[in-house]
Amino acid sequence: MPFVPDSVETVLRDLLVDVLGVAPATVAAMTDDTPLFGALPELDSMAVAGLLTEMEDRLEIIIDDDDIDGDLFETFGSLVAFAKAKVDG
Amino acid sequence: MTARAHYRTFPYDGQDEHVLCLGEGSARRILIVPPLFDEMNRMRRTLVQAMRVLAGHGVTAMLIDLPGTNESLAPLEAQSLAIWRTAIGSAAESLAASHVASLRGGALIDDGAAGLPHWRLAPAKGGVLLKTLLRTRITGDREAGRAVSEAELRAAASAGPIELAGNRLGPAMVADLADAVPAKLANCAERRLGEDVAGAPLWLRAEPGDDAAMAEAIAEDLDRWSAACDG
């Protein structure tokens, strides 16, 4: 397994900066409860496509269409939980 | 004095395809192969800024429009990576290029000019680019109330041109992208963004942007690399 569980969160924080262009300070301050889709203007439906592909590439996981529902991007915590489950699974 | 851009053309398949040129130097003439599709749109401004800086250092930089893109009269849906590879070869010869620099998906076709020294920034795999294009289409369709699956899109793509992220791609292009990886080249300097060259992955963003510092970083690296190549 290429990733230690703790570093999944770091990869995701880096992704939010890289793909969405969110300020590093904003991303560093995110907690599990921080709302994403609907609250973060940079995360609109078109940005989701790029984010998902980069997640796959950097975490070495596959994300199916079926995996994607409204809750996935609800909070930073829900995104991290999803990614960790994929990496471990 | 800021270098002035001028256009040249290179012949390909009966068309004269555009090349944006900056710089007058003849010793180093770098053919720039841009990222593909929507990534090209997002990077273009920063790329041209980098070319301006290079021109100031006496390097000629030539940014080609691939057949079927921008103002090209050739239809995009008739293109494929194989065709684009041949076009790169044509361009390199016609423009007397001494070096080739590619970014992202440009690395999938830059072996069309295999004999020259190559530089690649953040080379991308075709499958990854295609996946994002497909996802963009699916997301857009969902927003409009149409549910389409990736499997359905891939099947449609093999039967005829499909529109992905505003690009009408033919079956050969989609098939090429699915399997394409950057070719192994003998003389190729690979650069990773953030490590070798400072900057943000503007090609991933939803909106086009520009980054003057990144343009400088790209230009400085290309200047150093191309000068060292000449030994």
C-alpha cells in the first residue's frame, strides 16, 4: 500500500490548493466540519471533474460514477473519509 | 523593449497552420508543444508570457497551433494523436527548430520530432486527460438533467465524434488518448511542477488564469536547459 493513512489528508489539502486554487491558509484551516460544495466558490460542478481525476492519480485509486453522490463533497471530513476508505479498500 | 509577437505558418495536410513566434535569435529556436484541449486554453496566457521572457534572452520560441485547434481550418474531429505527432515533425522541420519543449499532454505527441533535444513539464498520460474530459461531460449533462454513464460515452465515442468539454473528438483521438503515454526519448529533460519549476498547475483550474512568477520560472529553466544542450 503506497500511502500511510495520515498522508491521505495531506494529499487532499494539497489538491484543494492545486486544483481549485484555494488559498493555502484557507485550506490549512479546514477541519472535518468545514463545508465544501456549496460553500467554497472555487468548487463548482466543473471543478469536480478535475478534482476527481487528480485524486485518482495522486492516491492511486479508482473512483466510479456510482461512488459520487452529493455527500462526497459535503465537508472536508466526508472527502477525507471517502479517500481513506478507497486507499484502504 | 518587449519582444513583438509575429505569426508564421507551417504546412500540414494542405493547410497552413499557425505558429506564434517570439524572439529573433537564430541559435536557439524552441518549438513549444502546448497542453491539449481545455488545458491549452488555461495555460496559453502564462505560456506566452514565458515566451516573452525567453525572447528577451535571445531565444526564439515558437508556439504551434495543432491542426484542428484555435483558428485552424482543419476539423478537430478528424484529428488523432498519431496525426498530431506527424504534424509536430512537419512543424519542427519547417520552422528549423533546434529544441522541443512540451507541457502536459504535449508530451504525448512531442516524439514526432524525435531527433531534437526535448524538455517536458508535468507530462500527462492520455488516459488521465481523457478521464477528466469524460467526467466534465458527465457533470455538465447531470446539471442539465441528463444522466449519461462513462460506459455509454465511451461506446458513443467509438461510433462517431462526441463533444467533451467543448471539444468535438473523433473515434481515433479518443482511442489514442485512452492508451497514450509519453514516449521514452533519448535526450529528454523532465521537469516536475513545484519541484524543478515553481508554479501552480493552472491547467487543472476551472478558469483560465495567469501566473507571472510561473512564466518566469518556465522561461528561466528553458533558457538554462537549452543553453546547456548546445554544450
